[in-house]
Amino acid sequence: MTAHDPSLARPNTPVTTYRYDEFDAAFVRERVAEFREQVRRRLEGSLTEEEFRPFRLMNGLYLQLHAYMLRVAIPYGTLTARQMRRLADIADKYDRGYGHFTTRQNLQYNWPKLIDTPDILEALAEVEMHAIQTSGNCIRNVTADHFSGVAPDEIEDPRATAEFLRQWSSAHPEFSFLPRKFKIAVTGAEHDRAAIMVHDVGLRIVKNAAGEVGYQVVIGGGLGRTPFVGKVLRDYVPRADLLAYLEAVMRVYNRFGRRDNKYKARIKILVHEKGIEEVRAAVEAEFAAMDRSAFSYDPAEFERIAGFFTPPPYEALPAESAKLRAERVTHPAFGNFAEVNAAPHRVPGYAIVTVSLKPIGGIPGDATSQQMRVLAEASERFGFGELRISHEQNVILPHVKQDDLFDLWKLLDGAGLATANAGLVSDIISCPGLDYCALATARSIPIAQAISKRFSDLSRQRRIGKLGIKISGCINACGHHHVGAIGILGLEKKGQESYQITLGGDPTFSASIGEILGPGVTAEQVPDVIEHIVDFYLAERQEGETFIETWRRIGHARFKDVLRREGEDGADI
């Protein structure tokens, strides 16, 4: 029996994720019992829908266009194989055999019945999962770099910090009814893969001049109807002061955030209206006045949490695999996959593998129950039983030997999970749009499908290179269209769907909000418009340039002009 034998006893798989303690387990089960009683009262009619609404939202249950939707928390995007299998089982038993992975590193079930939701939550609790604080005006699921712990450019694994914050923010009595929802993201790398600049609070793990680890704190980022790039509140906060400093930020927001208009209630509006200097002064004054003994930092407790994220027992391997090199030559399709979907790992001989949930013509972020089981098996056979969910709606296998990449590819290919398009033009981020969401004003899924079909030739996609397209079906921007190199916003205009195109969005440390290209276009015109934009980029780019680099060099007006000329020449745009 080898280490990759799928019959290997699962309990021996190394644990590299946080495990519930007695408090966690009791807390989640108590919440399930409370919600079961609330559902019973709603079904018998002693609670009206309006009275029930805050209870269901506290447990991640939304009422969408056609049915309820349950949003399951995946803290900082980390899952075990056992948890992924449980998500598959729930999809089969209580939904329609699939789940949707979101830009918040969560999973949504689109068709659960109200009567079944307590049983779903109980099934989640059995594998240390829940849906608490995935909705409502509270601190939401803390997200992190999906390459955490394995990225070569990382100062420190941010998941220990994210877990530290999860424990601090869960059912926090002072912040359970904020002016609006609040989102925190953490990264520990030189390259931002967590989009911290467009979160209410973004934390970047840094070192000071003495080499001590701490945090740069960014606040006031966010998308939606009024998008803003975050501003640096403080360049360095020592780890010992992190919780107290964030408590000060939250108190200032809770006190001064607007409650008269929900569209102006996010901290980004407070920062915009007051200015970063005034907000900084208020936070620093609050921080200075706090009794910080209530936030006494216990290094041993942080280290206990960090201990759950220790690296698995890697083997000592050559930096490059001769086996991989040969298989890439003899199997061109696999070679494409290895080139596009495998990223460098901090440990020699290993790779980080992105499993795309964006097959050509598919629904971005959707995975069937069978695909979830294949992903669980793949993680056990080739990755120490660990998976990650990215905010780009893909699944990451963070610990794959280069020698195992070909066997992994064969397993994924058999399940329709081997599309070699990670980061390319068909790796489209999309919200569910008007097909599911009660807030949406236009469809998103058919637009994503049409674009991916237009660019279905993977060799063409590789010639185009890295290019992020992001689609939202309304101004709430769940598809992050504002920070797409090409962004698409679906709106309703005189009873018809109209799509606004933006260019130049960037979710990284050099964050920018996309600029509107011109008047809205119809759903049928969107693929043509995108193709014209891409063709112009290819004609104008200099060697090695990405789309965003070309756009910044030649300017937005050049792209607007080429689209105008195409229209004048008779193109159907």
C-alpha cells in the first residue's frame, strides 16, 4: 500500500487546518438547535416571514427568486476532504446535486427547502462547518490568500491570523448589528491574491525595521454601487495590538457609520465623507483610550492556532521533475494544463494546482456533487487531504508533487475538471445574476457562457495571456466587475437587459476601479465587444505586457476610440 492508495485510512491524513475545540462545537450545535426551533415556529405560522427574516439571515439563509439559498462559511477558503464530501452529500440529499462556490470563498446551495435547513446545518456541524455570519450586518467570513502557506512570495501564512479574527468576530456582542455588513481579508505575500484593497478592512502581513511581524491596515475599500480602493490607515500594527486596534476601527465605524441610508452605510462611505485623516484620528484616539488589558495578547494562544497550519510532511525532492518534463512532451493536453494551472510552490518538487470550475460553456463556480467527491479524492491521493476555495471561484490543491501532476490530471479530466484556463480569458468570475438572485437586474451566467464559447480555443487563450473578466448582474457587484481588467455590469434599461463594459480594473496592491467604455450594449453584442477589445489589445501590446499594462500605457481613450470606429464600420456592436 502506497501513500497515494485511495484505500489508505483517512484518519492518518495530516491535519493542516483548524479543528474545533469544545467551545466551537458547543457554540455551533447550540445555534443549530436555536434555529431548528425558529424554523418550527415559522412553519407552524407563529412567526411571520418578517419576524423570521433576521433569524434566518443570522444563519446564512436567504430568500431568492425561486427558493431559499443557504450560504455555507468556508473560513479563509480552507477545506478538508471530509468536509468537501459532506458538501457533496448535502447537495445530493437536500439540493439538486451541485453547489456554487462564491467570490467570498463560501459555498451556496440554491434550492434547499426551509424544513430541511436545520438538518443541513446539523450535518455541517458534524464536520466542523456552519453558516453563521454569512449574511446580515455583521463581520462576515474572513477571507485569505488561497495560496496561503505554500506561496514562494509569502512572509507568513495568513490563515492563523484569519482564524484569530474569526474567533474574535464570531457573535461579537458589540458588532452583531453594524450599520452594514463588514468584510475582512488577509494576505501574507508580496503579491496580493486576496484583493485586500477592496475590502472594508484589508490586512497585509509585514515586517518592521527590527524584523518583527505585524500588519499594515487598509480600510475603506469596497465595490457595489459606490466603488472605492482602500486607504492605508496604519503602516504597522504589532501582532500584540491587532485585536485592540481592529476593535477601535469597528467602534469608530459602529458609532459614526451612517444608518439613515443603507446605500451609504459601509465604512468606505465614512472614509470618503470624513477623509482618511479624520477617520485615522478617531481610530487612534479610540485605540489610545481603550483598556487594552481586555485584549491581552497571549503569544501561546496565537501559536496554538498557528500550530493547526503547520506544513504537511513534504518529501525531499529535486526542484524539477524529470517525469513531469517527459509527460508534458508526450501528452500535449496535459502539458497545457501543467503550464497554465500549476503554479510554483515554496517547497522544491511540489506545485500548487488550480482546478478550474470554468469549463467552456459552463456556469462559473458550480461543481456537481460527483465533482466535489473527485476533488476530495484528489486531495487525499495527491495533497494531504486539503483543498482551498479561491475568491476567483476555483478550487486549489496546494500540496501536489510534480511527479503526481499527470495522474492528478487524468483523475480531474475524467470528471470534467481539467480545463487549462486558470487566469485566462475564459476563467470568468460571475455572480448567479437574474437566474437566481432577487437583487439582480440582468443575467450573468449566459453572458459568461457566451464569452467562454467565443474564446473556446485554449491555444488562442494562451496567446492572449492573463486577462481577468468579471461579471455582475447588478450594482451590488458580487462578481467584482469593478476590478476586472474587463468588467461587465448587467443593468435593466427600459425593460431590457443592458450591459455596461469597464476596462482597467485591478484587485491587487496596485488596485484600480475600471473605467466605463461607453454606452451599454445588448446581451447578444457582449461577445463581439469583448472580442474587439481583446483584438485591439493584441495588436497594441508590447512584448510581455498583460492587458492591464497595455491599457495603462496607451490609455483608456484609445480603447474607447477603437470600439467607436468598429461601430461606425458596421460591426454589430
